[in-house]
Amino acid sequence: MEQRKHWWNGKWGRAARRDVYLRTNGDAWHVEQRAGGADGVSHFYEYDSEEDAYDRVRALLVGPFDWRELSARRPE
């Protein structure tokens, strides 16, 4: 699986941190929404197209946070 993008809400600490990841694996696109840092709780979404995955990402990034893109393409 290859990570394409990563967004962070700019908050530190388990209670406040939120992350959104965009990954691809072959023809499948995966979005992970994580609350609480590395040991937090994640929700996963799978899509057949990059466009549909980006639609989910845009929906997840709406809200009161100052989202920051931390992206660097890296294999997992």
C-alpha cells in the first residue's frame, strides 16, 4: 500500500489530534480517518476511484480545525 497524502488537524494530545490519510493499493483507494494519534481509533473507507476517495477526504476536512497537509509520498 502506498500513502499518497496525510492531513493533520494541528492539535497535539490524544484527545485532540485528528489525522486523515489517503492511500492506494493497485486500483483501490483507501481513506483512513483517525482520532487520538497513533494509538487512536480509525475509520476506514475504500473506493474504486481516486475522485471518490478525494470526495471523502474533502468531506472529512470540513470543520473547525486548521488542517495541515503533511504529505510526502512514501511506501508502507
